[in-house]
Amino acid sequence: MKQAERCHDRHRMVTQPDKAALTRRLNRIEGQVRGITNMVEEDRYCVDILTQLAAVKSALDAVAMQLLENHATGCVQKAIKSAKSDKAGKDAIDEMLAVVKKLM
């Protein structure tokens, strides 16, 4: 399904432009989290665990920003261009701003 289709439907399906890269990044993060679990189980030094947690948080933030960029340049841009009213375009912007607030 193309990204332009059903972007602002609650049950939407959106094909990510670089799904393989996003999947690789998420798989790497999953491995980092497993490594942190092992560190806790092995009673590793707290600062070392916290350092790894910070790295995972940063990696997740980077994935979130990539997805937000994809959304802004894909779904939101298309919704504004094809909006039949100012309200429809505003709804797309409001949805994106709500997501930004969740990420902050």
C-alpha cells in the first residue's frame, strides 16, 4: 500500500520509505536491551548499566525522529495538499504536534 493511502484513518497502513533500515535499527536496540538485562542479572556496576540505558534511549529517540520525519514529509504533507478544507489540513498538523508532545 502506498504511503499516501489511508494516512489519517485510525486503522491505517503506511509503508515506511526505508523499512529495512528501521527494522535493522530496532533489532540492534532489541539486542542492546537484552545486553542490559544480562548486565543486571550479572550484577554489573550501576553506572555501566545506566550508560547502556542512555544509549538505548538515544537510539530509540533517533528511530522516533526518523518516523516523525517520514510522517511529516509523507502523510502530513499529502493531507495538507489534498485537504478539501482548512480543518482537514489543521487536523493533520494537530495530530503531528500531539505526537511531538508525546516524544518530548
